[in-house]
Amino acid sequence: MRTEMPQVIQLSDYQAPSYWVDETSLCVQIFDEYTDVQARLKMRANSDRPTGSPIVLQGVDLTLQALSIDGVAVANYEVQGEDLIIPAPAATTFEVQSRVRIYPRTNTSLEGLYVSGGMYCTQCEAEGFRKITYYPDRPDVLSVFTTRIEAPKSFKTLLSNGNPVASGELDADRHMAEWHDPFPKPSYLFALVAGDLVDVRDTFVTCTGRTIDLRIYVEPHNRHKTAFALSSLKKSMTWDETVYGREYDLDIFMIVAVDHFNMGAMENKGLNIFNSACVLADPETTTDDGFERIEAIVAHEYFHNWSGNRVTCRDWFQLSLKEGFTVFRDAEFTADTHARAVKRMDDVTLLRTSQFAEDAGPMAHPVRPSSYIEINNFYTLTVYEKGAEVVRMLHSLLGADRFRQATDLYFDRFDGQAVTTDDFVTCMADVSGLDLTQFKRWYDQAGTPRLKVEGHYNAAQQTFSLMFEQFCPATPGQPEKLPFHMPVKLGLMGKHSGAELMFSTDHPGYDATLQTFSLRKANDTLVLRGVTEDAVPSLLRDFSAPVVLSYPYTVEDLRHLVRHDSNAFNRWDAMQTLATRVLLSAVRGAAEADGLKTVLTDAVRDVLVDDTLDHAVKARLLRLPSQAYLAEQYTPVDPVALDKVHTDIRRDLGQSLAAEWQVLYGQTQPEAAYVFEHQQVARRALHRVALSYLIAGDHTAWHLAAELYQQADNMTDQSAALQLWGEVANEAWDEAMNGFYQRWQDDAQMAEQWLSIRATVPRIRVPEIRRLTEHPGFSWTNPNRVRSVIGGFAMRNPVAFHADQGAGYRFLADAIIQLNSLNPQIAARLCTPFTYWRRYTPEIQDAMQTELQRIVAVEALSKDVYEVVSKSLV
Ligand code: PHE
Ligand code: ZN
């Protein structure tokens, strides 16, 4: 048990810093066993703050060797927790000089300066810079950095932010490089790399004709995996110029790939550092999903140069200011680059499956949280994905043109500053004249709002009335909620004609150009006039607000929407609603379950034989909602029973439509060599769906998967084949898997892929998973390997995780306890499955609660794990 309770940080306690740091000069000397960091901070008292305030610098795991101000040694400092407190100097401007020693080789937290493989690299967001030197480590202190790196010559590549200004030899064995970044930045955007790397180069000519030097630095054996990220980078640069008018600012833009990384990637100014799994790609080893993900992450980090770096966050409560906005930007980039409706389906699926769960659980928090114990626990789906939905709603409410004017104003007004989500919304309001006071509740109130709608057609008056009611469930610390300002994009589909119906309305909340109703009240009625026939309303088109919608649709209504809705997203959504209804009725053992299954089969057949549908849309229409998604829809969840229903219905669909699946499988055979482009990607997705139903319907169809595995010329088909084949236990699969490992063990991305396939095979049990953690391909200090094996088992393999009376829970708790001392961030993330313990049947609740108790009793529990576990137990 922790001896002292960790401190809770409150937004309401925010105070501007007492001192600014105008210039920061670092000298980082890398030696074998340790690294010395000398810092010179040109500080200036903040005239808005009381004079005589002490200087407060943060530092963690630093050995202080020297400290002086303007050359005079300081002895009367105090250390309180992470703070180093120095009495106020007499002058208002002065230089703080320090020297510390750090030990990157033993830093397994992967925060601060650490070693990955043979290279040194840094990760400073959110509060990692304090593991490098004493500093006011807060995002509202912006400083111009000059960084000198000294290292043995075996580290050929020495990089930091900004532009290279000097380099040279120090002696026979050591050399140096110096970098200068002219743009003031907070310490979380600092980066440094020292390694034996190769760079692949390209150039980009900006809209004003400046030539930018682009470089991707990788270990030599990864040189062949850089082309895709480079071309994604150039696309992103063009897109940001075209869509947002944002030009790149430095003369050089660098990306470095590292194997050990806690997250996906990091937007350090001019020197992005990427998890190698999120940047390295080639057609032989990367799946279609992998390419799309890499392209989106490269874009995301690049877009941060404006939304995050040029304009940054005042404090960490404002994290969504940069993350929500940047996720919205990368989602739009992907939508413009590939298929808009499909991208929306995938994003909404993630939101509904995982963010809604977070919003309904013990860690629920607003997009702008108001308190935290460990900020690393707030890099969440709520801050990122729901935050992006909030920006998307602003985009819907303003329309594209005014939204662009508002972002121009935002970048212009706040360039070089650290600001808040309020500042962002103010720009939206200033440009549009809209009153967004109520809208801001999206930033403050946690929980997923419920939107209940009913409709009534009056034939005599030709009106269709929509009665809206909104409500938001309580979340921790927020028992009561006020109504949200919700954009509800809608239309009416004629019941008889199947056509989109015209209407007018005098409700001031309806914007006809945007086809969007702004719901502001808890209850409201929208009367649509001139409606010539009864209709099925198509509501919340394109998922115009992140809410749970309910409307008393009959199954016929839903099928009508699947067939006729002019909004592609809502056609898919109607199919999801229908399938969910069928699956849940079977879970409940409801009387109408059998009848509903027939309806589902008919609906699936309709889609299957529809040749007019885009393949990517078709694949998504045919896929059933996942077990994770369904587990969100009811309580108490019995995962084994849920799996049985899911499996039964997939088998039934596989059997009753066997002929159609076969035809589809045949029609979607490859016609050309592998390329990552929409038509092919869509075809492969559909091919996979057909194969999965064929195997679900008849296990002997595994030989199709085996054939696909052997014949495919790409990793998309090969890995899908291995996964589907893995659902059917047989020796041939084991052999194929062994062959795969032999072939690919030296390729990090492939080894991770292999581990992940093993860990997600439904029949795997704890003894084999434990053995997998002893496999040479596994490593407790490599987050990607941990995510593949532990994450795969506990988060993406419900049948296995919940099998054997809690054996899986014990395994997960053991893993969390082990990781707690190695890498607290990763340990805390793995607690997620336990946070949902209250949703399950009583026996599962007991078993999970026991494990949570066992974790919270651990000595030296990190703040990260403590926060998640203790909040879960409340
Ligand atoms: N800021 C990074 C991003 O979303 C994520 C990140 C956070 C990376 C913390 C590392 C550490 O682009
Ligand atoms: Zn980001």
C-alpha cells in the first residue's frame, strides 16, 4: 500500500508561473554509464505575479551536482517531492545554472532520456522533461532552446529540435552537435536523439516556395520501410496548406523511429519521434489497416506543428485543445484522402465501443477534466476521440467556411501562446456570432448523453413532428447534468416512395442549409411541414453528436433505412441497430429472438447480393457488431454467454447464406498485385468478411484460410487468414505459425504481429499465455510486445480472458504488478479491463474485485496504477 496519498491536481488551482524562461541552453553529455546535463535558464520574473516568489523547478530521478544563479552557488534550496524550491533572487532577470547526472540505461519508464535498442531518445510529454533536468516543467512556460549534444562517435546521429548550427569532433572518440530552435516552446516538446541511424531524405516545396528538407531516421535494417511515411508526410503538408492555410515553419522536418515507445508517436518541434510500429511500412509486412493507421499518425503529428506547437496548452487540463482538434484534423485528412463515409463508420465504431465505455465507467471525465492524480492517465479516448467529436460539432454548427475563418482567427490570435479550450471556442463564437455558452458544457460535463426521439405523422396537416428529449447519466463527481447544445443532422425518408422528403419548418433551431437541428433544451418538438407522406426519420446523420440515440423504429423501419437512406453512414447505422437488436434479443432469450434472426438473415442477404454497393461499405454492413460493443449495451454481462450467442448467430448466417458467401468469396479474389489503394483495400475487406462467415458456418472451410495464407502476396490477407484459421484448432495452423515466426522473427513489426495473433486466438488459456511471456520474442520492457501479448489476451480476446474462473484475471493482475515497477504508464493502461468490473455477473465482479484489491495493496504502487485502481474500487 502507498504510504502517502498522492496529491490531486485541480484545474481550479491554476496560477500563472512566477517566472518565465526566455532562453534555455542545454549541454547533454552522453557517457556509457550515465549522462550529464548542464542547463542554463535565462529567467525573468512574471510581472503579473507577486514579487519575491520562490523559483520552483521540477526534477525526478536527478542527481544534482551543481546549482548556481548568475554564477553564485546556491545552497539554500529545498526539495519537496518533485519540486526544487529556491528563494527569490533580488534581480528580476537572472540565469539559473545547474548540472545533474541521469542514468538513461536503467530508465524503463520510457519517459525522459532513455535507451531503446542501441539509441538514446527522449519522451517529454507530459512531464518527462523533469527527468532530464530541473525546469519549470509546465506547458505555459515557453522558451527558445539551444541544445548541445556530446557523445561517443559510435552515435553518428545527434539530433534535437530546430536547425543544426554546429557540429564537430571533441577528441579521438567523441563528437558533438548543436541545435537551435527559434520557436519558443514548452519543455514537453523538447527532443533529443543519439544513435547509429541512417536517414532517408526528400524535400517539400511549400505554398510560398520554401524548400523543406524532410528526413526519416531509422536503424539501417529498416531503410526499406520509410517510403510510405515520407509520402504520407508530403500529403499531410499539402493538405494542411490547402484546407487550413498552414505552412510549415522550420527548414527541416525530421522523423525518428524507435522500438520502445509508450504511445504511438510524439510531435516534438521539428523532430517527431515515432513508435516504429506507427511509421515503418512496406507492402510485404504491412496490412491495409496498418498503412491507413501510419498515414493518419504521420499526419496527426505533422498537424500538431500548428495545433499544439505554435499554439499550445496553458495547462494539462486543456489537453484536448491540441488532441481533440488534431484528431479531428487527421480524421478529415483521411476522409478526404480515402472514403469519407467509411472513415466515419470506423471512427464511430471505436467511439461507441470504447469511449462510451470509458464515459460510463469509474474513470469517466469531461473532455476538459477538472482534476487528476497522474496526467498520463488522461491521454484517453475521451480527450482524443470525444474531444474530436466536440470540434466536429463546432464544424457542423458553423459550416466549413466559417469554421475555417475561426481557425484562422485562432492561429492568428494565439500564435506563440499557451491557451485554453475556452479560447478556442471564443474564436468560433467571434467569427460566427453564435452563442456557444451552452455548447461549452461538452467540455465540462462527462458522460454520454441519451437522445430519445419520437415521431408522429399527421396526414391531414402534412406535418411530421419530432419530439426530442435529452438526458445525461450521472458520472463520478457529477450527479446532475444540464442539457447539451446538440447538432442533430436529420432527414425524412418517405415510407412509400423511399425518397428523401422535402419539408419546411419555422423552428428557429433548424438550419436548412446544414440540414441540422440545434437541440438546446431538455425537451423540444420540431414540426416539419409540407410532408407529403408518412416517413421514417433518419436521425443524427453522420453521427452529428456523440450521443446514444433511441427512436422506436420497427425492424421494418430499420430495413427501410438500410435500403433507402440517402445518407451512407445512416444506412450502415440502421444495419448496426438492427443486428444489435437481434443479438441482444438472443442474449436475453427473448420470445421474438427466432423471428428476429430471420429478419437479420434477410437483411444480410439483401446487402450480400447488392452489386451497387461500394465494397468497403458492404464489408462494414455485413460485419456484426463486436462482442465488446454489445457488452456496452446491457448488464449484467456474462461474456461466455455473449460469446455463444455471437458465435451461434455468425454460424447461422454462415450456414443459411453459404452459397452467397461462396459466390462473394469467389468474386473478391485478387485480380492484380498488391497495392494500397481504396478499391483493393475494399475488396480485401469484403473477401475477409466472406471468409469469416464461411468458416463460422463450416469449420472445414479452414482450408480456404490456409490457401489464402499460402497464396497471398500481402500481409493483409496473410494475417487475416492466420487469425481466422486460428479459430479452428489444428496442427497445420501451429505449423504455419511456426513457419511465420521463423521467417519474420528479426522484423520487430512482424514479431509483434505474430505475438498478437497467438494471444488473440480464442482457445488460448492462461498456461499458454504465461508460456508466451517466456518466449524469446516477448519482453516486459518493450510496450509493443506487452500490448501484443497481455493487451491482446486481456482486451481483444474476451472468451479466453474470462475463461476458467478468473485465471485470466489473476494473470492480468500479476502482469500489472510486474509492470508497475518497470513502466507505470503501461501498467495503468492494462488496468482498463478491470475498471469495468461492475458490468459483469456477480461471480466475475467478485473475482475482478479481488484482483483490484491485490493490486492496490502493492507496496510502492505508482501514481498511475493507484489512480486507476483506487477510482475503480470506489
Ligand atoms: N502527443 C502525442 C500525440 O497524440 C501522444 C503522446 C502523449 C505521446 C504522451 C507520448 C507521450 O500525438
Ligand atoms: Zn496528438
